[in-house]
Amino acid sequence: MLSAYLNDETSEIVIVGINYSEESKDLCFTDFTVENIYVTSKNGNLKASKVRNKRVRLESRSVSTLIGH
């Protein structure tokens, strides 16, 4: 499940992704540059994560906050 907010003045976008699944899920962004990702799961609280080639992995059973433009 994804939810997003776009700041019209700065063009910054914040996306919150919730992965209820027991498996990780991959997302690919072509028109959006992810600058920061913070993941909350059983492995950590607001743990910073990496973006690889515009691909984002949503860990299983996690909430991810993606910030970019």
C-alpha cells in the first residue's frame, strides 16, 4: 500500500509504503528521484536504507518513508 504527499512549492514528494507481506517487494521509480529512505520494521526504527538504480526494496512486514523530488 502506498500513500504520497507532494509539496507544490518545493516539488518535494514523500511516499509512505506499507508492506504487509512476508516477502520483500521491489519498486522502480522512473519519474521520481528517491533521496532518502527510512524503514521501520522488526530490524530497526527509522533505519536509513539505500537506493540502487532507482529501485527501492520494501522489506517484509515494514513501513518505509521515501523522500525525494
